[in-house]
Amino acid sequence: MTLALHGPVGVSAPGGPKLPLDRTVRATGYLDEAQEAVAAAALIAAQCPGGRPVETVYGPEQPLPVFPEDLRELAARALDRVLAGDPGLEMWVRPADAPQWLAAVAALRDVLGPRPPSLDVPLPDL
């Protein structure tokens, strides 16, 4: 299965895929650019071991450059923010498609590297 993107990704813009990733990581409250961050992360994940190719009719005509390694961590942090369950998901995807979309985003996140350990520590019964 490949991920198909249905809009411009903006990798040829100044800053390339870093800008939407950085804005998503730094955002507080509603995520205005979650879909752009997911698209940028998909392009970066496609270059990782186990990454899947990205198909888009809006992509650049020339092959994408090899992205710097540090973008993997930024992409992972941006996807962690998208997957955090903040309000606004209904703006990016139809409710009926949300489980499949979230699963695809989680799969992208897994390709980018291990997730940080959970801070949820069970408390002992007193």
C-alpha cells in the first residue's frame, strides 16, 4: 500500500518540509497545518528503512532531495502532536475515515523511529 497525497506538499518552498513540521510541533491549541505536517512527514518517512513510497499528482517534477537525518525526529514529534487527540481532526478527515487515517498516520510515525516512553506510570494501590 502506498500513501496518496491529495494536495500540494510544499517541499520546493523555502524551508521545504521543515516549516509545517516545526509549526505543528510548536503549535498550541488547534493545529492549523496538521495535514501539511502529515504530508511532509510522509515524504521523510518514504526515505527511511521500511518507508513506503508516496504518490501524488501535485508533487515536484524532479526527484526529491535526500532529507537530513534530523528531520526524522522533527517529523516524528510533529506526528506525535497530530496523534495526541487534540480537537480539529474533523477538519482534516471525515469522521467515518478517521480510524483508517489515524492508523496510517501512526504507521508513518512508527517508520520514523521509536516512540518516546510513556509518562503514564501506574500508581500503586494505597
